[in-house]
Amino acid sequence: MTSIRSEENVSTEMRDGTVLKADVYRPDDGGRHPVLILRTPYWKSHPRYVKTARILAERGYTVVCQDIRGRYDSEGEFVWLFADKYLSNDAEDGYDTVEWAAELPYSDGQVGTWGHSYDGWTSWRMLELQPPSLKAIHASGMGPRSLDINFGIFEAGKRLEFSFMMAADMRRRAGEKHGPHLPLEAVDQWRAIERGKWIWYLPYDEIPDGPFSTLTPQLKKFLREQHLEVRYLDEVHPQVNIPVGMFTGWWDRVIGTVNQYTGLETNGPEHMRGQHRLVVGPWSHMMTKLNRDLGPIDYGPQAEETWENLILRWYDYQFKNIDDGIGSEPGVKLFILGANEWTYENEWPLQRAESVPFYLHSHGGANTPWGDGSLSHDRPSSERPDHYSYDPRDPVMSVMDLDAQAIPRDQKPLDGRPDILMYHTDVFESPTRFIGPVVLELWAESDAPDTDWTAKLVLVNENGLAVNLTYGIMRARYRNGYDQEEFLEPGVPCKYTITLNPVGIEIQPGQRLRLDVSSSDFPFFDRNHNTGKDFWSDSELRVAKQTVFHESEMPSRLLMPLVGRR
């Protein structure tokens, strides 16, 4: 095994004099090696980073793990990624770090990045200024637009936990003696003690400063800006002159990463097309859990992967001319659920996918799995609508992981709720493959001035196991666009076009698809109060009477991307 040398808190001075600190891992062989940079707000010495950095260094790379500005050992003021991107120094600091790294005595001059989620954000920000020594990036779990993730709605469970974790370092910097000072301590305390208090707090704008320390002003500003786009990473696509590796999973909250690939191939420089790579696996947002059995279904040995192998395969090809086939592979690599195999495509989304309608049907009793809701290719004629009451004091609870991430889970705990309408297909008689975006065109009515409509696509196995595949949500006031807030006229039906995250699955004989329609998915998304008031300052909660239509004049339908049958 290669001997590794590490150095802690290596200083890098930015153009404005601010000093950022990094830990450096490298082969102890006296040689020069490509440099892989991680710029993170999550603490450069986090055990998961140390593990990955050492694995990469053992394979012949110099690895730099840097605390970004205002975090842990680095100087400066921290501005998080939920603010307008131009308010932070992430682009400039990234540029300066790349050029510093290229000149290290143990660097061969080639610099790349690695990072997921926020750490993927810091990689994308570097691209805006095009540092000359940056030769490739590896950025996963980061889509071009923030509204593709939250749909204009506060992700209460994830964002409050994230803020509490991020506040640990703010608390330490402020000299506060109480509360956790390290991210792992913060996460443990949140899940064991704090979560049940703050996710239900009303109104969020009156949460005291204590739990979120000096991060509180940024959090409360963020609450007011849920419907505003702040990232615009797609603006960078025309300038990208280096290869980009993008990785995500079918259950990743940020599967909008696929749009980065589409944007680069469509709007990027022509000479770079075909050099980027997109991988979508049977994974969630947490790329440290690339297992074959993330949920209740085993997807087989081909689903097994490691985060480090994904990084190494990319950079061995880019920087060391080691081609295990990646050079000749098409740009898109997809794991097809159900078939449990990888497939390659030349594009995303697939042009050959046919948008096939599944119309919603019932006799007015689609509530619960034992109701009469169904999905078929037959267009409805005259059918009774479905009804339910949505009470934000008793929302449909999210069936999710402890870290508030989406993962495949059995939906059985929700079976008894009358406020979920469930529409299912007949059993499939032959393997049927769907790959691409999913859309629900929903005709619905509410007696509230504002409400939410949720859609969840579920795979139902022969034994009754019902596992979530994808989801979508729409806040009624944004039905005509996030910049065209429009409240409802009670009792007037509206057509809602709800975009769900994409799927890649082959339905097997004996299985069914089920569509669950409701008005809440809490705390994955914050509750709509049904009042029309600003959620962050509103303490009132009212019940909404909801109606879903499926008739000849209002044919609610699910549009699925059919690729083929066997």
C-alpha cells in the first residue's frame, strides 16, 4: 500500500488577503501528482472526507480538503449557497485555490475537483471564472436551479437540520459555550432532541436565535425567498471548456443534476460535446451509501458501488490516460431499476421515449389502497370526483430517512389515511421500461385561497410491498410561475401541471404502478397553512376541502416516458 503523507491547516491566501486553511494528503514518494480539490463548509477534517482523501492519495493523487471562507479553520465571513450566488466569494476563492494548488511542489499542474451537494456547488462556482489550471471537475448532487429542488416550498425537515448543523461552527466562532460545536454532534442532537420541536414551530420567523446562532439572519432571509431562483448555474454552461463528471441517484432530492448534463451538451461549446459524463444509480442524495439494498428491494450486485471508485475512474481517465472503457462509452450511464442492469445512452432526456398517458379513474372513492381509484389508458367520460380534507395540523408524514433525505421505503405506514387518493394500474403482463421525466396533469379544486398538491409514484409488488419511485409537489399560488403568484378562487377547478422527478425503471410482470395524490408531504416539504398568508409569519392553520376531477372535460392524467416493452 502506498505510504501517505498528510499536512494539516496549510494556508492559502485569497486575493483580498483572507487566509483559507486546507488539509493536504499525498503519496509520500517525492513525486508530482494531479491535484484533486474539495472545498467544503462541512469541516475539512470530517471523518468521511479523511477516508476518501486517503483512498484517493493511495491511488496517486494529491488531495486538498479546504474549509471554505468563514468555516472552521478558515478566515472570513460565511455566506451560504441559499443567498444570491454573487453575494459570496465562492467563485473567486475557488479560482485562487486552483491556481495555488497547481503550483504546489508535489503537483504536476493538473487540477480537478471532487465533491457532492454543497461541495459540488463550490466546484461549479469555480467554472464561472475558468481558472486556467482547472482541467476537469467531478460534481455530483447539484442541479442548475434551486427551484428544481424545492418547487418554491421550504424543505422543513432537511433545511432546519442543515441549518442546525451549519450553526455548530457559527456557535463556536461566536464563543457560545452551549450547544454542539462540531457537525456530527449537531446532527445527533438534532435528531435526538431538537427535531420534534422546531419542525412544528409556528411561525418559523419567530424561532429564537438560540438553535441557529449567528446563522439565524441568513435562515430567516431564506424563508422569505423560497420562490426566488438564486443559483443560475446553467448560465455557466456556455463557458465550460473542460470535461465535467456528474453523478446522482433516482432517489436523489437533487436529481436535477441531470439538467446540468443536458445544459452542457445543448448549450456548451460544441467541441466539448461528448466529453461530459452523467451517471444515475439506484441511490439517494447521500453518495456515501451506494449500496444494492438502499431500501427494501435488493437491486443486485451491479448496484454496488463506492464513491471513491466513481471519482477515481473519472480522473484516472482524465489525468492518467487510464481508459477502462470510459473513453468510448456514451455520455449517459443509467441503472434501470427492476431490470437491475446498467444501460448507456447518448442523450438525456431520451428522444425516443414516448409520453404515454395513464388517466385517473374512480367512482368517487379513491381514498386509501382499498378504494376504487385506478389508472388506465382509457380517457374518462362521466365520473364522480374524489374528495378529501387536508388538515395541516395532521399532515401526511414523509416516509423518509432519518437524515430527512428521500430513499426507497415501504409506504404501508400511510395506508389508512383518507386524505391520500390512490390510483393504480392493472398488473403489467410484460416487462415495460420507463426512462425520463414524469408529469401529472391534475384537475383539482380547493375551497382555500392557497393549498398544495402532492404526487407520489409508487411501485407495488406482487406481495403488496409499495415502494416510492418519485415525487412532485405544487403550491397552488405558483401554478402559473414562481413570478406570477396567483391565489385561488374557491370552488373553481384549475389544471395543475406537476413535474415529478425522473424515473428509470422496468416494471416486471405482476407489478403495478400507483399514483398517490394528496396535499402534504411533511416535513419533506413545509405544510401549506391553506390561508394564503406568508408561511413564515403565519400561525393560523385551516382545513381545506379538496376535490380531484377525472372526467371528459377535466381528464386528470399521468404522463409516463415509455421506452419499450419486452
